[in-house]
Amino acid sequence: MGYYENVFIVRQDMSPAQVEGLADNYATLIEENGGKVLKREHWGLKSLAYRIKKNRKGHYVMFDVEANSDAVNELERQMRLSEDVIRFMTVKIDEVTEAPSPMMSRRDRDDRRRSRDDRDDDFGDDGDDVRGRADREDADTIEEENS
């Protein structure tokens, strides 16, 4: 048996409870076919990069599975038949880690706001605004050329 990572996206108009119920059905399907769900994460409702089947958002769910290829093929077949699943992708992996996935450990973009002190690229060593200095130097050069 191999290790697989399966991520699927469910329609935006489903409630989180319905999404969990669908994930439970898929987990049961894997176990019925001799596999085990080692890790399961619900990443929440996220915006899609582009519209998929008239949906702008979707609920993301990730499974780390230990199963044979027949169980994974049956899982993918059921996902293909479901109208609730917008997209899915299954990848074979070498091992399953206990740590949360990067999507779960990622901070929100709003949390990453930089303070004024963190903007090293806009200020010189002496604290002078480098952008302003460059603009002033360009203006001086233009004035000298016009004289």
C-alpha cells in the first residue's frame, strides 16, 4: 500500500456541516476498500483563482491516505460522479508527516502587515527616504541639462 494526498474542492453553497458529511462518506469509502485516512484537514472556504462551474469560492478538504491503488481509483470515481465536488487532485507521496500542512500553518495576509521599521528597501542606512532622494537627484540632473 502507498501513501496518497487527496485535495478536493466542494461547491461554495454547501454548509461546513455538509462538507464534513461528504468528507466522512469519502473516508468511509476508503476504509471499505482496505485503506486508512491518516490525516484530514478542512482548509475552509477560499476564493478560487478563476471561476469553475460558475463558482467563485470553494470549500477545500485534504486527506492523507494509506491505501492501495484500487481504493484511490474508487475514491476518484466517486468524486467524478458527485455534482458537489468541483475539482480534485490525488498525488502519491513518500510519507505522511504529522505536522499540519502549509495551508493550515499559513498566516493570513492581514497578519503580515509590515511596520514602518521593516521597510528596509525604501529607506537608506541613515533613515533617509531612498525613493525621494533618487527623485531629487533626477530633478537636479534634468535642471543641469536644461541650463
